[in-house]
Amino acid sequence: MPQPDTGPTQADTFPAVCGSTHLFPGARCRLQGLPDPRAFIADPWPIGVDLHFSDAVAADAELRNDDPTGLVLAVPAYTTGAGTRIDERTWLIREFTRAGDEVELTIGSRASA
């Protein structure tokens, strides 16, 4: 059965453009291509996220809701364009806001290990 246009599916992966070379508390990324940004902000669901950093490095990530502290972004280890290795990290999401047809997410603190 096909998924509704506004509902979650496990196979969904969306690009997110980030304004820096790595994530940190307060960093922002814009999710693109969500079928219904308003519905997503009201009730976010788990999705795959293709992070695109400002140094042209990309990393696969997952937006998950299985953490007891709230919605998190799980990012595997990657290397920045300058060669700095960034370890695997899981970040709490502080906020979702609508930015036109995109959803801007603001990174909060690191989630507990």
C-alpha cells in the first residue's frame, strides 16, 4: 500500500544543507524536499538525512525518535574537507522551523551515550 504524502516512511532520505563544516550546538541545517514541511514540524518522524556541509563534504545521518530525551540526529564519523576527523556523534534537535519549502533544524547539545 502506498504511503500518504504527508506521512513517514522508513525509506525516506532527504538532503540537508548545513552552514558549516561540522555540527555543534546552535548549528543549523535546512532539510529539503519534505513532502509536507508543516506536518513534519508539527510531528517529526524518523528519516534518513544526507548532510551537505559547507566544505562540500557529505555524510549520511539519521533523524531518530528512539532516544528518551527526544528527537536526535545520529551522524557517523566523517572527515572534513580540511582533513579533520569528526567522530560519530548523536545530537539532540533543539528546534524545527519552517523556511519556505524547507525545514530548518537547529542542533542542540550532544545526546547522552
